[in-house]
Amino acid sequence: MSDAFNPASQQFVALVLAADRTGKDPITQHTGAACKAFAPVDGIPMIIRVLDTLMACNQISSIILCGPPESLHAHCPELKQRIVSGQVKWLPNMDSPSRSAESGLNHVCRNTPVLLTTADHALLTPGIVQNFLQKSLAANSDATVGAINQNVIAAAFPNAKRTVIRLNDGGFCGCNLFTFKPQGRSVVRFWRKAEDLRKRPWRLIAQVLGFKTVLSYLLGSLTLHQALAAVSEKSGVTIQAIMLDDPRAGVDVDKVEDLVLAESILRSES
């Protein structure tokens, strides 16, 4: 089979990370769910919401799920049925997000582009996904990362507390959406290195961004383009930010406040 990437095909394999890494997860504790991915959001488990969204996208050819552990599947019969029927391919999660991502990528044909997202993206919609994928295919880069301006979220959800990366050209929130064209897959090894160095911050800074980039950030002059250019240079993979405009793209469910917000949004739309 040829390794040539054909953007005209516009078909992605979706890879969903759904590991349950701690018994003290606030969502699990609050809802009493067997794991975070199974926590109900307005009555529907988060993971089912994400899978339904991906299955509704005509640009998604198949779905791979990394986690939760097989021993927990009985707690979510709908997920178990989808795995047994072959609608979703399940893989055991590894001991870190990057290793789970790498394991998932190893099960995808080399010439197939991949969308990576997470099981806690309960507000994800087919429109958000397809907009992101179309822009990613058109991007002149090996990998893309979804981002949204903080002001877009603040205007729609004034009380939402999101993690904001403050740069010279604005405040940005991640959207837990990534794509990898064939040449972009090696960035996962770079991501793994960053995870391995997370307890050694100065080595992490030196190897992931470089001191010049960090200095620019501390001085308030670093832009989003410059930050991604620095990571691209260090990783050898060209990475581009895809700016999204739907505020729901920047809301995942990590905290109880996020759950309350997500449920209020879903109820207002029903």
C-alpha cells in the first residue's frame, strides 16, 4: 500500500483518549460513575456523546478508543455493545496520554490522517469537528491543533473558568482537537518526551520550547505563531493552530463547574 497522502480523500480515523488515571477524579467522585468517561452529562455518558458526534461526521471513516480499562466496560452497556459490534475499535490505554496516542496511531494505516480528541469533550458537535477537519486539510502543515480565543468563550459563557495561554496577540484556550497527517505523527514522540520531563521543568523548557522562546513569553512578546514555530523547530514537525469560533469547542469537562456549565448549555439547546 502506498504511503502517499491524498488530501482529496478527506477521510480521517478518529482516535479518542479515554483513560481513567485517578480514583480521585472530581467528576468521577461527584457523579459516582465507574470512570470519568462514563459520567453522565445531561443523562448521557460523556464518551457516548463524543462517539455519537464522531459517527455523525462524514469525514470520519472509523473510530479507535484508547481506554477505559476493559474491566469497566460492563458499567456502560451502550459502549460495550458498540465495541462488540465493531462500531468502535477498543485498545487498552497506556500509562500516559502520549503513549496511548502512540499506541492508537500504530493501529492506523500510515497514509491515513488522524483526528485526536478526548472522551471528556461532551459539547463537541459534528459542525465543530467538520470545520476543524476541513481547515486542517487545507493547512500547509504536518499537524494541527484546535484553539479558540478566550474572548469568544467569555462572551458566550461569562462565568466559565478555562485555562488560558496568554500571549502577545491574545489569550487562547485549547480545544482538545488535533490532527496528524502522515509526516506529523512523529510529534507524538516529542509529546512523550515532554511528559517524561514534566518533573524536570528547566530541561522541559530547554527541550520543548528553548530558552529564547520562554524569554519572549516572559517579556510578553511571544505570539501564538511564534510559539508553535518554536515547537515545530524542536520537534521537526510543522504545526499550525486552527482557530475555531464555536465557544463549545473550548469547553471540556474536567471539574464539577465544567459539568454544571455543560449541562446548562445542553439544556438550553434542547
